[in-house]
Amino acid sequence: MTITSNFKEIRESIQQAATQCGRSQDSIQLLAVSKKKGSKLIKEAYDCGQFCFGENYIQEAASKIPELPKKITWHFIGHLQSNKAKLAAELFDVIQTVDSLKLAKALDKHASVLDKKLSILIQVNIGVEEQKSGIAPDEAEKLIRNIRESTKLNIAGLMIIPPFTASPEMSRQYFKETKKLADGLAQKSLFSDNERVELSMGMTGDFQIAIEEGATIVRIGTALFGTRE
Ligand SMILES: *Cc1c(COP(=O)(O)O)cnc(C)c1O
């Protein structure tokens, strides 16, 4: 399979999933997850009209991003420590994995210095798993209120990585819960744009189900670029 045909196929699957549940394709953004893939492959994807990419590791991103077209929008989707916030704010447009006030404040400080409007998503540990990053669902409201009060970050929505399950259908409950949580927070006008709240959920194995449950950003790596080392 070539990159071109992979993108064509995935875009068609997204469109089909959207149509089947009565959503417009424009409401769903394909984020190409390019971790552990080289700049050359990313450039190939860019040449097929893909302009937003997700990366997980700051050092890796720092070596690739400067080599690639400025037009690309970069999302950080890995675990971020506050001491890497400066580089993250420089390199990325959207940080999807904010789960503490400390991290939000660090990002805000560096974004201000750069005079950059940085967008964030709040990572929610929707399965309340012990080892996993993300804020617990019942603490999300408080965290967002604190970030609103003490930063100028654009709080665009929520991001989740559901617990590993034996079948994609079992992720559905977590997508539903995330949508419900986001709707409740939007009702209280806690996001920056409460008419268009971003929900980053769904990966290669379960993106169709995530779309049915309201995903606005699907993060797809393997189906586009092949398996990773
Ligand atoms: C690697 C990764 C993805 C992409 O996963 P695939 O199964 O390869 O599509 C999506 N989201 C996050 C947070 C990731 O780390």
C-alpha cells in the first residue's frame, strides 16, 4: 500500500462513518500520527493534502518539525512534563495532553513570551486507570475552571485514550462518557468555544465508533503509515 492510497482509504472511511450517523465530514478532523516516522514520509503525506500531524515525543519532534513545511499544524499527543513545556510551546500549535494546572501554567508562560495563541485539550483518564495520564472525569471541571482563571490558553476540548479492550466496540462506552462529560462542561460555558468543542478520540482500531459517538479529531497512525517499531 502507498501513502496516497492509505490516506484515500482512511478519508473515505471517515466520510462513510460520518454519513452513516448523519454528521458532516467537515466536523471531523483527521490527525495523522507520525511518531517514529521520518520527515520524508511526513512530507509525502503532506503532498497528499494532509496538513495536521500528531507527535508524541518532544525531542523527536524538535528534530523533524523544522525540516517540514510551515503550513503544517502540529498537535502534541504524548505525555508532557512541565520542564519540556517551553519546547512544546515553541514547536506545537495544539497540546492535547494537559492534565494539570502546573503544566497549563508552564505552557501559558512560554506561549505568552512567544506571543503565540496556544490551544490545549484536557486529557481525561476516562477509564480511571491507575497508571494512566489524564485528569479523573470528576475533577475535570475544577481543572478547567482553574486554567481559565489563571491562563490565556485556548481550551478547545477533551482528549481521551480509553482503556485497552479486546474489541473496539467495548470502547464505545468510554466515547459516550467523554461526549457526555464535554456536553456538561460546555453547558456551563467552560470551553473557549462552547458551540464547537473538540473531542479527540478514536485511533486506527476504533475511529469509526468514536465518530459515531461524537469525535471531532481522530488520531490515526498505523492505518496511514504502517506499523511502528
Ligand atoms: C500512537 C498514538 C495514536 C495512533 O495510534 P494508531 O493505533 O497507530 O492509529 C493515537 N493516539 C495516541 C495518543 C498515540 O500515542
